[in-house]
Amino acid sequence: MLRPLIVDALGSGRSGRRATLDAIGAGPRAVAGVLELRGLKPRIIIAEEFLRGGLNLKGFNLLLISAMTVDQPTARRVASLWRRLNSDAPIILGGPIASDPAALLRVGGDIAVIGEGEKTLEELLNLLIEDRLDEGLRNLRGVAYRGEGGVRVNPLRPVMSRVEYDGYRPSTRVVRDYPLYYAARVYVEVLRGCSNYYRPIVEECIRCDRCRSGGLTERYDCPVGIPPGCGYCSVPSLYGPPRSRSVSRILEEVEELLEMGVRRLVLSAPDILDYGRDLLVEPEPLTDPREPEPNYDALEELLSTLTDLKPIRSGEASLMAENIKPSLVTERAAKLLGRYLSGTPINIGFETGSESHSRLLGRPSTPRECLTAIRRLRRAGLRPQVYFIHGLPGQSVETVEASIKAIWSSIQAGADWIILYRFTPLPMSAFAHMPKAPPAARDPLSRRLRENVSKANKMLKGRWIGRKLKAIIDGRYMKDRRFHVAYPMPHGPVILIKDAERLEGKTVEITITSITSERVMKGIITSIKGNKHFVTLYKSPNRFNAHEAQHKTYSSFSRDINTESP
Ligand code: SF4
């Protein structure tokens, strides 16, 4: 009998999570769902807890590690601990880290599941259960594995159709394996894939313009094999064009998560405005990031159905969307989002302020469109969080000047927060073979960007003082135990509060009083919202102080991480 353990190493980087403490990604739950389909009962543990010896591994005989490329050091430590205690049991690697088959050797895994994992994992489980792994692996699509003489990479699997994808059901049962599930942002996948099949302008490009003006099916492949999408991103290569889940499936999952005690939900998608657009062009693939316009009816049906759920309607739970592409933010789309998601943050990729650089990178939107989108979203009541990247291929004095201008224009347009990533080449992206950018401090141009972002955020943070907001109280703050940590209901900076003994797990109203660092503020409790359902659910004593258990240190946040989503 297989007894699988999933280690969630997403965002753990070299030394554990810092910027994603309160996020629970959709990937590990999707994997658990496939295992449950096969009648198995997987457990999930976060990598930090696994490495602290938080679980007796004796009962498990299959390890699945979910990680991004930057999480390789942590994934390696996980695999090596497993080997010490459980030497023969296989290790399967999944998530974006698996897109580089060499990661298998570096981590010490046995099999890597590349791209969409559901079907591959189902077939892999059959091989394991029927004890046919040795003979079956060579014909299994979508995997790389360690064989004699090194790593063998099998042909990739075509992406699933919308109907096949919708047939899978992420596990909700395992969400309680996460110590912070009651306060964390729990990601619910509403669509998979990206509609940007433009390509960056790289040396090999023969300028045929097929990826920008060809038909939807034509754009899928480039005659010289340049991977689709923005050069710094691997989503279209790994997961294909968007396919939306049905409202009924998403509803079922959200209802179950709320029932389990989850209070912050994020509709996860590379672009929420791609939701249902695939239906408008079926059976062709949605490979155009601009046309047709958003499927307003489908989006409205999704958002109205979910926001009508009692815990969300009453404000006990919050609903947010993850990302948005400026090219699709029409006035109508912004208003629609504002109608259902007012007051919540939304991520918008700006990346560069230069028009020509933007085209060179393969971006679907121009800087001007980014500013218009920020303005529209803010007017509609959302809180745009705007992303830039330093150290991108093509970065120059001109592009940095343009980006600095764009940072300040974004604030004028209504940005709530500016985030600066460091460029990291991702396997299967068009920039896979470019060098990784040096840290911002070591590059004069990147440093200028960083200084401007810090200055901008300091100013934006000042606007939080005096604001009242709802937050969920977690355990004590490890650096100063007089304080407790609280997470704002819609996402926002972490808040430290005093006098919160015996309020762990409760939703309270907090007034922000001061700013501690770039990502941490202080506040006072101004009212305690009695939420019997929630407090009852949360009586289990070993669930208290999840923050304390989960994180030994709570350092200030580094933005020098890569651009993969969790
Ligand atoms: S990236 Fe490929 S499809 Fe696009 S213009 Fe260049 S050669 Fe043509």
C-alpha cells in the first residue's frame, strides 16, 4: 500500500520561507487530489517543518516534493533527510523545479513530473502500485528519471483539454495539514495556462510576426522554436494556453475550504481576466492576450456565485484575485472586478517602463496600458500591487530611467504597493540561457531601481496609518514576544499587536498606528468581531501559535526572489 507524503517546498528558497509565510499554493493540493482519486490518503507538510523533524517518517513510503527553481537548496535538504531515514522509498519532484531535468541530480530525486502533473501522476501511480516502475517508466510521457548513465527525459505530454482538466479535483482535506491554514491565503486555481503567445525578440527570431498576427492555432508554434510568452516566464511553455474550470467545480472547492475553516481565499490564475475567454474561441487555443475581450458573463457568474457564499457575504472570509494582464483591463472589466472584489489587492505586472524594452521582452501590454489599467482598477476600488523586474536582458540606462518614471506614475495612478523582483532565467522560458541578474546592490542600475521602489513604498506605507482593517490573529511574534502577528483579511502588510493573548485564530478590527519596516506595521485592536463558527473550529490547542511553530525567525522581506508564482 502506498503511503504518500507531499512536502511543500514552494517559496522556501535557500533558507525557508520569508516572503510567502502566509500563502498556501494550489499545486500541492492538486497533487493530493490525484492521490486521493486513487484511494490514497496523502499528508502534506511544509519543508521547514519536515526538516525540523516535525513528522515521524516511518509511516510513509513515497515522497513527493513540490518546489520552484529557487527552492532547490531546500528541496535537496528534504531529499537527503528522506534518504537517510527511508532510503529505498522513491522521491518524485514536481512543480516548476521539474522543468529542468538536471534538477533531479542536484536535488537527489528519482523522477521529475514535468508540466501539468495530473495525468502523468495517475499513470505513475499505476506503475508504482502494480510494481512495474522499471519497465513502465521509459514509455511514460511527461517525466524525467534517473536511469543508467544519467537522467533520461521522455517526450512531454500535450496539455489537457479543458474538460479533462476540469475533471480533476484538488484535495481540500489536506489544507488542515498546513499549520497556518486558518489565517493563510489559500490559492484556488480557477484557470491554468497563459494567453500570451507573443515571443520576445531574441537572436534566433526571423521576424515572421506569426506569434503576433497569425491565427490562434498558428501562434502556438514558432517556426524556429522560441518558447511562447514573456522571455522571463515559463508558464505558457509549461502549462499551455488558458483552460478554465467550471464554476460548479470551483464553488464546490471553495465551499469545502470555508467549511474547513479557511478564511482568506485567492482565485489563482496567471490572469483572472482570461477566465472563460477560452470558451469564446474553442476549439482553437486561446493564444492571443488581447482579443477577444474578457468573457464578462463567465467572470460575472464566477464572482457573483462565490461572493454570494455566506461567509464571504458577511465578511467572515475574504475573496481576492491573484494576477491581471493590463491588456485586458477594459473599463468594463475593471468595474466588474470592483463590483465583487472591492478593497482587495490585485497583482499587475509592469516589469519595465520602456516601450521598446517591453516589446523586446515579449510583453502583451505597453507601459501606457499598464498605467491605464492601474488607474481603472483603483477607480473601481481595487488595490493594484505593481511588479517590476531588475536585471532583465536589455536593461540599460534608458530602460531604468523609464522604469523609475513608471514607478512614480504608477503611484499617481493609484498603485498600492510596488514590488521589485530580480531576474532569474527559468528553464523552458525564452530567456532560459541568459545569465541570472546580480543582486540589486551589486549593479548600479538595478540599485537605482531598488532605491526608488523603497522610497515609493515608504511613502505608500505612510498612508496606512490610521486605517482600520479586519485581521486574523496568529501566534506570538518570535522576535519580540510582547506582540502577536496578525494577517489582514484582504492581503496586506503583516501587523504586530499587543494584548492579544487568548485571541489566536480570531478575527479582530485593528487600527494601524505605526510602521516598523517595509513589510511590517504595528496596530491596536479596536474591536473583536465574535465569530463563533470560526472560534469553535479553531479550538484544537496544537493549532494555536502556528506562526511560532512554523517560523523560528521572522525577518524583513527580501524582494530578490524570482518570478515564478507559488
Ligand atoms: S518569435 Fe517565432 S513566431 Fe514570433 S516572430 Fe519570431 S520567429 Fe516568428
